[in-house]
Amino acid sequence: MSDLFASAAAGMDAQRAALDVAARNVAAAEAAGPNGSYARMIPEFTVIERDGTALAHFAGTRVERGRNVDILTEMISAMNASRSYEADASLFDLAKTLAQRTIDAGRL
């Protein structure tokens, strides 16, 4: 059961970081102004195996060369990260329910 908790928590952490990158991109593009340019930062993820469990891990960012920040692209990235975060939160909630039912079954 701890594998479910660890996997969900790692996924939520990675998607939170992706949301932070999207917000940073929008803020930097707005600060640069209409005539300025700001290279888009792309979040990168790795999969780490720990005790036989694959965990998502935010590995940092890289610069997307030759492309400035586009607000529409950043909004889509933020929506994708938000939906992924919600899916991981649902998995965490499911693990919590399973743990509670297992404890309740042990009391019988």
C-alpha cells in the first residue's frame, strides 16, 4: 500500500513543479513586455526506481531554443499538469481508502 502513496505523492510533486514552470514562463514573458523575448523553459522529468516502485521525479528545466513563451501554450501546459495532479490526488485518496478498509477488516 505504501507504493500507492509514494507513487501518488511523487506524481503530485512533479506536476506541482510543472505548474511552477508554466507560471514562471508567463510571469517572465509579461515582465519582458510586448517587444521583449523570453525563451520558454520546459520541465523535464525522470523515473526513479525505489524498492521496485517507479516514481516520477522533476529533474529540472531546459530552455526551448528559438521559441518565445506563448501564453496559449503555457495555459495548455498548466491545464495538463493540473489534470495530472488531480489524477494523482485521486490515486492518493484511493490508497487512503484501501488502507482504512484494511484496518477496519483487521478489527473484525
